[in-house]
Amino acid sequence: MTAIRPLATAFAALVLGAGLANAETWRFAHKMPADSPEGKVFQFFADRARELSNGDMDVQVFPSEQLGKEAAILEQLELGTVNLYAEDAFFLQKWVPDIKWVAPPFLFQTREEWVKYTESDLVKGWFQEAEETAGVRPLGEPMAVVRGPYRVLISKKPMSSYEDLKSITLRMYPDQLAIDVWTHLGAELAMLAWTETYQGLQSGLADAVTSPAALVTAMGFYEQAPYITQTNEFWQGLPFMMNAAAFDDLSEENQKALLQAHAEAGEYSAKLIKENADAMRAAVEAKGVTITDMPLDPLFGYMSEWYAAQDAAGKLPEGLLEAAEAAKDKPNG
């Protein structure tokens, strides 16, 4: 009996090792802290992928830009050394310049209108171009995972009208459309990485930052800028952009596991992000933060004139305003 036990133990270890060796390991990069609402959604996806594939899909999550800043991640995504990157679709401008218009600032008053716009042939064509150019493709429905659920401005000064935006120095990111819009609104801009923003507010390099509502408490920006204003600047989803060849090489069962995990992550994100945003107001007000209400109709009206001028000058993708208006049309009856 004593001789059999070591053999049995060795056999079990061999079987376990073979199972681990056969597992598909995917590297999943993102910017957010692991304990943020989005970080929890991404880990939920990884856990469900493992469960649904019976352990065949080992999705390893790397939060807080652990694998590098965005430019480095995009190179790795194209090469296949990173398999998944979850972020809003603006980063795809590297390969598809027009995708900067995937979430036009101050054009849609509701998320429902915006989602209809992203389902248009115009936007679908941009994602197809990204795959043809760089071999990257969204997993499942691109906007299923919710960010937001709405946008806010966190500032050191109260905002009572859109004209007050002329008095701020706003943390900005390398996106030309955002730069053009906020310059048009009169803000001074300070280029800072997301992970450098808290220090930038603390040091005075910036005195305001735009953010999804659900990330307000996790990022702690309100500690340096104690006024929060809902802007509905743009609506956001988080496409899980993947290396298409890596996905195509998976078994059909593992592909289905990833797609199902993503669909469930979308449902989980909608619930979690809403709960977090609902709780945010009371939580920050208890810490001395002031929620300011800025009328949004004048802001959207002002920006509609800007869009008309951009279209007349030929600076918008052909058909964009038509797709936007179609998304805003209410069904009869």
C-alpha cells in the first residue's frame, strides 16, 4: 500500500499539470483599479470565462496599466501578446481615424439614442475597418458593458452654466475631437494620463476632470476638486477588443464561453454601475462635496451649432448627422 500511494499522488499531479498546460491563457489589460466598479466587472468576466469553459480559458486580468500605457498595449494587442483590452472605442483611432466620432460629445441627450447610433451601418463599418487593418475585433456586442452610466465634471469651482467652462483648466487626454470640443467651449487644457490625474489636481496642473459617474468615489478626484456637475458629455460602453486571430484559433466551446461571459458581464455592469452611481451622490455629499446642477439644454444647443458648422465644412464623416438624427427619431405609435 505504501508503494501505491506515491504513484497515485504522482499520477494525480501529472493529470493536474496536463490540464493546466492545456488551458488557454489570455492576457486582459485595462486601466482601472482592480477594486473599482469596472475592475470588478472585468474580473467577473474572467471568472465566468473560466467557469463556463470548465477551466479551459484562463483569463489573467492586469489592472491599472500594469502591462503599459495605452500605446504599448495597442501594439501588444495587434501582435497578440495581449489578447483583450477593455476601454472606450476612442483608442481605435490609431487604425480607424473616423471612430473618434463613435460617441460624439454633447450630441445625444440619452443613452438609448446613442446606443441606436452605434448600431448604425456607419459605426459598424468602423469596427469592421479596425479588424481589416489591425486584426482586432470586439467580443460580442461592443457596447454591452456599460461605463458611466453618465458623465460628470469634477472641478475646484462650481459650474452654474456652460459659460463657466471658460474658467477651468481641464485634464485632457490625447484625443483630438475632445481637444477640439473643449477648446471650443473655452477651457484651458492640461494633458495628463488618467493614472496621473489625482496628482495633477493636487499640484494645480489641472483644476477639473471629466469622469464617468461610477468612478468618482474609486478615483478620489473629489478630494482635490469638491464640485461635481452632471454633463452627459457623451455616453460610453467598453468594447472588449480582442486579437481576432487568437479568438478564431479557440475551440468553438471556448469561443462560446467567452461570448457568454461577456454577455453576462454586460448585464452585471449595467446593474453594478447604476448602483454605484446612485450611491455616489450621498457618499460624496457626506464628505463635503457639492453637487451642482448646470442647465444642459443651452450647452447642447450651443454644440448643435458647432456640429452644423463642422458638417458644412466637410469635417464630419459623411452621413454622421443623418445617422444621429435617425437614432433620435421616435417610433410612431
